[in-house]
Amino acid sequence: MIRVFIVAASAVTRSGLEALFRGDARFKVVGGGAALVASALSSREDRPDVVLMDGPEIRKPPPQFRTSEGPAIVLLADDLRRSEVGTALRNGARAIVGSNSSAQEIGVAIEAAAAGFLVLGEEQMEALLPPSLGHAEEAEISAEPLTPREVEVLALLAEGAGNKQIADRLKVSEHTVKFHVSSILGKLGAASRTEAVTEGIRRGYVLV
């Protein structure tokens, strides 16, 4: 049986969380309060295995919560920034899931944390991952328009022309064509010529 100590600023929220464990033989609620307190560790008999904490206030837990022998913290929180997720993990959190998680999801997170596993919800994983091309970099790419010559090259790509054909049509070297194609792919955030043409059509550079 996993002993759970519940932390919630609101007595109503705390009662609601306690209700999740009634009749569930996997868990035993051994106490609760409005903050992380060292007294939760004072009783050997009811020493919690897991602290279920509603809200992101995990910045200054008692030192006992940060040791390997301290209880694992399961944090219910939304809209955490990357730095806040990192702080929570450093301060003893072993699971971070959304505050609207179901009883089943919270139960799974508690069991996993008690067993020594790390659990993160989808939102928390996204907060930890570095920005993808679809965010900051894409915004920068989208802001840089194609030059008139690049628009010409893209139109020929849409016709299925290869580098040599494009070079002949525009009276430039193949090396210059390769340079333009590379620039087009970069500005449109495309991984291939086909993707570049598709994106070019979407942005109005290529008429169909």
C-alpha cells in the first residue's frame, strides 16, 4: 500500500483529492495540508511514500524532500514554463501531470513515482523539449520572403525542371541554381523540392 500525503492550498481541493483514494486498496492517505512541511516525515509509521501536490509551489521544499530517501512528489500543475519544470524535478518531483487529470491517471502517476520512475504529461514534455522548427525558427523563416530570382527558380521547380534545365533557362551556372534551391528550401522550411513547391503554392509564390 502506498502512503500518500496531500498538499493543496484549498481545503475543498484537498478533500476532492482525498476522495479519489477512498475505497482504493492501493493507497492510504496519511495526512494533508496547505504546504510541504517537514512534520510529514516525523512519523515512521505514517511516513508518506508520495506527496501529491496541487499547484506549482515546489520552489522551497524542506531538505528531506530532496534526498533519495525522501518521498516522491507527484505534482498537479498546468502551464509550467521550462524553468519551472526543471525546478520541480530538482526539488523532488517524480511525476508532473495536468491538474485536470483523471483519477486513473493520477493513480498511475503515484504508483510510478513510488516505484522510482519519472512521469511527465504531454504538456510538461513539450515544455522541456527545445523549440522545434515549427515555433521560433519557423517564425523567422516565414518572415523572410523569396527574392524575385528565387521565385523564378521555384516556378521552374514546379514544372519539374532539374538544375541543368533551370541553369539553361535562366542563363546561369548550375552552381548558382544549387545556391538558389538551397536558399528556397531554407526560407520555406522545406526538406525537399516537392515540399518547397507545395509550400510555395500555399504562400502564393507559385500559381496553379
